[in-house]
Amino acid sequence: MTTFKPLRDLITFKGGGTPSKQVVEYWNGNIPWATVKDFTSTTLSATQDFISQEGLKNSAANLIPKGHVIIPTRMSLGKVAINEIDLAINQDLRALVPQVPLDARFLLHAVLSLKDEIIRKGSGATVKGITQDELYKLEIAFPPIDDQIRIAHLLGKVEGLIAQRKQHLQQLDDLLKSVFLEMFGDPVRNEKGWDIHPCEKAVLDISSGTSYGGEDRTFTSPDEVGVLKISAVTKGTFDPTEFKVVNKAQITKTLRFVKRGDFLFSRANTVELVAACCVVPQDYTRLFLPDKLWVLTLNAELVNPQFFNYLLKGTSNNPRFSMNPGAQ
């Protein structure tokens, strides 16, 4: 039978620091220096910033040998990664240093399973953080080392299948765009000579929701509601898992919950992702719109929602099409 133990019995934390920005010689050296902005996956193989040996020596930054599980304790709570290179970390990160036999990949997945609990324990009005004492209290499964390695291997295979599935979905999406262009031609050049109508005839109304701060976690009770993140539409299909749980006590305005058939359009994002859109497949009575997502009411006699979706997906990244009215 697998036992559960608090992290305090299994690991110690090693923190970091930031060299003085006033000392030029401390920066742009050959030592990778990690911050929360480098947590884009479960591996840390590169960093955006570098420090020098002098910067490392004259700060609280610690050099963490490769192969350690590292977590943020401020901002981006719930994220976890293993460093694939030796690197230094700043004060918002903690490296988990095993005091007992612990497989790094197993520990990674064990801590990932605590994501919701870590987020719930975070505190702070604007930026959420969690203390080491709270982290030490968290419990994870602690099977024998051979079982840890076997479990980590199986979970690694699952990760590979998920990554492969995402790649296949992207390939299918690219194929759909290609078929659309083959059938209807380039929407900008319009080499097939289709009738052209101003967008105001196809879009009868545009409305948005209201944004509230929330917690990046799953629902824990049936009466909770969540505000959608713009990432709910960036893949071109609606993703109901991309939301933040909002405290009802802070809600002062009428909420616009998404429902089947809603045509969502992202009005704000990076240059590559602005104008992402999707059609909502069913009613979601607990998910409401933020102010950065629009609902477009389409003229059903003029345009089919799915056609309009692929039309916009095909033109939003077209160099001849711009969301900037002043662009040529």
C-alpha cells in the first residue's frame, strides 16, 4: 500500500535571488537565470536572462544542477518544471532537493497533481504567493523508488501521446484551412469572384462581457462561476477549461454566460492571436464572458457561423489582412 508523506519529510527547498540591476557586470554573462516567465512547459531548457559569475557570487541567486524539480512560489502558482541545464533561479522560485530516494520525474508529476491545492493556498490581493511552510505541509504519494521510476515512465508515455495528439489536431486544423482555401479561394484576393459584402451586413451586433480577477483552478463547489480567459478561443475551437474562478462577492454587474451557438471573437491578444474565434458547441451556465471576448451576432441569412469561423481563421494571419484599420 502506497503511503503519503508531507513534503517536509521528503525534500528541502533551495531558493534564489536577483543580482542588482544597477551593476552592469552582474548581467549578460554565461549563467542561465530562471524566473517564472521561463515556465512555458514542464522542462526548463533555456532562459530569457543570463547573469555573470560575479552576479551569482554577489546575490542570493543559487546555481541549481540539472535534474531538479523547480516550482514558482509567487505568480504562476501550480506550475512545475525540471531543469535540463544547470541554471540559477530568482527569489520567486524554489528547487526541491530530495532528502530521500526520489525520482525527479515522479516528483514532477506528484507536485503537478497538487496544482489546485497550491493555487487555493496562495494569498495576496493582486499577486498570489505561497509560503514554504504551506508547501512543506502538502502531501504526496511515496512508493518505493522502483515503483516511482515505473510510474514516471508510464506517465511520460501518456505525456508523449498527449503531445502527439496535439500535433495531429494542429495538422488537421492546417488541413481544414487548406481545404477551405482550395474550395473558396483566398478571402483577400477573391480570385474566384465571390460576391463581396461589408462586414456590417454579416455581423449585426457585437457585445462583450465583464472581467473580474479570479483564481486559476477548477471548480470546487457547484455554485462557483468562472470568467473565461482569452485562451478559451485561441485554438479556434472553444476550450471550456480555460477560465478563472471568480468570488461571487465581487460581482456587481450582470454576467453574460456563454451558450450554444455563440460566435466568440478575441479583441485583444498578441499580434498572432488577436482575432481568434470559435463557435460555442453547448450551453455553459457557469462560464461568463470577459471584456476581452466579443460575441458576434451573425446575419443567419447571409453567413454560416462555421464558414465565417474558417474565413476569419484564414485571414487573421494573412499578411494582406490587418486588424489595424490604418495598415496598408
